[in-house]
Amino acid sequence: MSSDLRKKTLGVIHASHITIKAMEPYIKQYIPQVQIMHLCDDTIQRDNIKAGPGVIPKVNYFKFAQYAHNLEEAGVDLILLACSTFNYAAELGRPLVDTPIAQIDRPMMEKAVRTGKKIGMLATLVTTVPSSERLLDIAAAEAGVEIERKTVLCSEAFEAYSKGDIELHNKILMEAIDELSDEVDCIVMAQLSMSALAPYLKETRVPVYNSGETCFIKVREILEGR
């Protein structure tokens, strides 16, 4: 029997306010009874972008550890890192607090490596690419499978999303998905903001996974104690 989720609290650490709005539909769909505590620090994403692809300022890891400690003191049952760019922070943070820590992209990557050997990755933010590729490789290694990955960066889609032009964002990504589908068994979308595309992905030629759906299914399972 599942636990009463009304008594559960999820603490979410955001590196950008964009992810707060992006995850709202999934919270409502999968964990509507759960209390949510958001901690957002836009300077994390700003400084990650300034540092360039593959470089994470050490202070951002420190900030994550501090915020995780704050949420633990507040009594949350689970901490979720909502940023893809410095997903390694979740691994560094786990030994520092007793509260379980989840990372938003991990369930999606695990599902992808179970789907096929040729995996496409779509990203809209260049700084996300190295960390997302790393996480996909880790998921494959832990599953004991060898994969081939093909990454496509659509920076113009992120620019459109940031300006509120969701229609253009979706159009750019749908075209990229259609082209990438010729070469892969499935596709992962490397950022939560890309989940805006989810309603249009029901008839794609290969499965396309987004971190919103896969993550919050997993979050519910964890909070239910499964």
C-alpha cells in the first residue's frame, strides 16, 4: 500500500526560474498531493553559462550543498536537482545530507538505455551538452550496455523559449526530431524546458523522452516508498 502523499514534502533546487514553471504540469499530474518547497538561484545558471561548456564554477557545487542542507533542515522527504547543466552536484551532495537526492534527468537516461543502442540527444543550451552526455554514458555503463549517441544542439530554440515564443521553440525541435529519427532508436531531450514539446510527441517515429514525465513518475515512486 502506498503512503499518504499529503504528508510528503519535495524540495526542489533550481538553477533558473525557467524550470519552476516547466515542471508545474508534471507536479499536478503525478504528485498533486505533495507539498513542494522551491529554492531557486538564477546566479547558478548565469555563472554556468559564463564559464562555458564543460566547466562548472566550484561555488555552484557549494551552493547546491548549502541549499540541500537548508531543505533537509526544513524536513523535506526528497531533494530534487532540477538543473541539467550541473547534474554532478547531485552526486557530490548525497554524502553530505541524509535526505535522498534525485536528479531530474536520470530516470530519462535510464529509460533511454533500456530502449535501444542508438540514442539521440537534443539540447538547446550548449552548456548542458557535456553534462547530459556524461549522465547518459553513466546510465549505460550501470545498465551494462554499449550505446552510440548522437547529439544535436538547437541553440535558437532556447533563445525562442527565453523570449516566450514557445511556438517557434517547438517548431525548431520538431524538425530536429524528425531528422534525427532516421538515425536513432530513441531520443532524449536534455533540458526540462524542452518538455513544452511533450503534447506533440505522440506520433513520432521513434520514442522521445522528456525529463518531466520520467522524473516525476520516479519521484512519486520514491515518495511512496517503492
